[in-house]
Amino acid sequence: MSRAKMMRRIILPSAFRRALPAYGNEVIFMLQASAIASVVTIMDLTGAARFVYARFYAPFEAFLFVAAIYLCLTFSIIYFFRHLEKRLLAHLKPQG
């Protein structure tokens, strides 16, 4: 078996399966860190909510809506990575 074929069929799939849970956590952390980064420079959902609050004086509606969006995004990312993990780690599931 050539080195390229060995990497493609054995080593990289195994490494991807092991790295997938940590990568899923990093994706969620980056999503949540974007809300913190909006305080400094970036205009994201939290920055847009702050703009709505400043313009219309409606803090609860704006920030609750943004929280719901972040919640939906986080749960959809978690669902995607769980589905991917279940599919890639199906061979480790107990038979019976």
C-alpha cells in the first residue's frame, strides 16, 4: 500500500474521528466569542441588538431575540456535530 493510500484510507479517517468532538467544541466557542468580540470592534448580532436598544429603547425585545438566535445556532451546530459523530463512529456502537 502506498503512503498516500495509507494516509487516505487509514490515518486521516482515524484522525478526523478523534478530532471531531474537539473541533465541534471550538466551533461553538467561536460562535459565542463573536458576541464578546462585538464589544470591541465587530458588529454582529449583539452589536445589532445594542443598536436597536439605542435607537428604539427596547432592550428586552432586542436582546431576547438575539439570545434566541444564538440558542438556535448553537443547538443546530450541536445537532450537526452529533449527527456527524454518530455517523463516523457507528462502528464503535455495541452490537446487540
